[in-house]
Amino acid sequence: MPQTLLTIAYPGLAYLALQVVSPRVVGLGILALLGLRLAVAAPRQLTAYARIAVPVGAVFVATSLATLVWNDPVILLLPPVLVNLALLCAFGLSFFGSETTIETLARAQAGSLSAEEHAYCRKLTAVWCAFFLANGAVAAELAFMGTREAWALYTGGIAYALMGLLFAIEFIYRHWRFRRYFGLPTDPLLRRIFPPGASR
């Protein structure tokens, strides 16, 4: 998803852009990219990822518009904070619905889920909620109290390394525990390590 790419690249791009242009120009650039994305997006794709894409997109629109009004560079440091808050709300509020966010993503891939997988998805949703809370708190501290360099390093590098580590650990653990495969490029290797039907 382009929203994901924008979110990942944003800290570095914002840091570099603020060295050469005003905050308003950066805000206009972000709005232009989002507008272009909406213009070329397939409705089916947007619907599939709406629960995550809409709050993330709203964060970038809101901060960009606020920057156009106040021309304050600090506002442009807030999207990583607000994205984590938006994802925390999206994942957390899903506990009050018929299924959690992780369940929705898992069903889109696997179809049906067992009772054990259902419980696992709920626990995993809670783990990601804790991650978004902690990650957002660190990003906020750096945005208001740290240097731009430290903010860019953490939000554009360290935070994603931690997220990747959490995802990798969970991915391997999930395949060890459930032994279900859906045609991913990693399936041949994981089938050798964790054969379907073998005892855990």
C-alpha cells in the first residue's frame, strides 16, 4: 500500500525537506501525494484496507492542513505519534466489534479460523496495541523534547526495526504453532522446519 510506503519514508523525507523548504511547502507536497493516491486507487483495494488506511491517511491530511495554517515545523513531527495513536485506536476498538483487526486480516488470508486461532488473534491484537502505545510515546517525547536528528533516526529507522523484529518473531511462532500454509514465498522453507501435522 502506498500509504504504508509514505508512512515508512515520511520521517526521512520530512527531515530532509525541512532543511530546504518551509513547513507549508512540505504540507502541500504531502497533500498532493495523498490526492494522487486517491485518484489512482482501486475501490476494492481501498475497501480491503479501510480500517487501517483511513485513520493513517486522516493523520497526514490533518497535520498537513494544520501546517498550512500555522507553518510550524513541529506539527510535521507529529504524524508518527498520531499514526501510532490511530492504529492503537483501530486495533483497540476492534475488541468491541465482531472480530479484532488481526482476525479480519487472518480471515482474508486463511478463510476460516479455529477456536484456538481465534483466541490467538485476539491476544496478538493486544500485543500490537501495547507496541503502538509504547512506540507512540517515544515518538512524542522525541518530537517535543528531542532533536530532529534523534526523531528522524528513531521514527524512520529504529521504530521500524523493532516492528520488523516483532513481526518476524510472531510470524515464526505462528507457523510453529499452527502449521498452516497459504502459498507464501517462505512456505517451502517453513514446511521443512515445521512440517504440517507434526507435534509441536
